[in-house]
Amino acid sequence: MKPTLAQQLDTQARRLVPAAATLALVLLAAMPSHVPGLARIMPLLALIGVYHWTAHRPDLMPARVVFAIGLFQDIVGGGPLGLYAAVFLLVHGGIVSQARFFVGKGFVVLGFGFALMSAAAATAAWVVTALFNAALVDPRALFYQYLLTLGMFPVLSRLFLRWHPSLVAGS
């Protein structure tokens, strides 16, 4: 039996949740705050989305979507165009190439993998930004941003895990 139009729209909407949630994280991180210096250490929220959804539902977070999210992050964040597009693609590629390590593993293993990948991603972004600006960027900001990102990972990852059953139901 052919699915109805409503069922097809529901399925497509469910398939868009990972990308939409990650785009929302880009916007959330870019929201202006009145906290001095927060922008320099704002957690890389979109990196959490890219990592989580690629590890759990790579079919819903393909490379072209990751590239678009990274480009959107670059535009909204005002950094070098293509920086986070490349960083997010490297994280995506790392997860996809090591799928046997990530698939079906518990939160501790995924958290450890995130700690390693986010450290590499933040360092790569820091180096490229320093080269782009032809000036050394304070590494303390990188360290605090990394810590904040690590701190947000369990919160966002658990939130996303609550959505998984509804995404599977719509697939």
C-alpha cells in the first residue's frame, strides 16, 4: 500500500530533525549575549550536533548536509569562509570511517570519542584562524571553549537520544 501524502510529509519532517536541530544550535551559539568575552569561548554546539547525529544516524546526517551546516556556521560566526565546513566534514569523515568503533557503543565510549575529536577540531580551527588573521589567538580561549563544549555534550546528546525513537518510527 502506497503511503498517503500526510505519511510522506511526516517521514520527510522526521528525516530533517537532525539537520534542523544542528542548524538551531548554530543560531543558538550565535545569539548575542551581554556577557563580555563569551563569544570567544562559546561552545561549539553545532559540532555536538554533527558528532551525535553522524554517530547515531549517519543516514540522516550525510556529508552534504554537514558541509552546509559548516558553511552556515562560518557565515553566521563571521569566521573564515569554509573553516567550519572543513572541520565538520573532517569530524563526519572520522566518525564514518570508524563506524565499527562508534556504532552500538555506550555513552562513555561516545563521550571519549567526542572529547578526542572535539579537541582535534578545536585545535584545527584555532590554527586556521591564527593563520587567517596572521596573529596568534589566545590559546586560553580555545581551552575554555573546549571545556564548555565538553560540558554541553552530555546535555545535548541525551536530549537528542530522546528523539531517536520517533525518528526510527518515521523511517
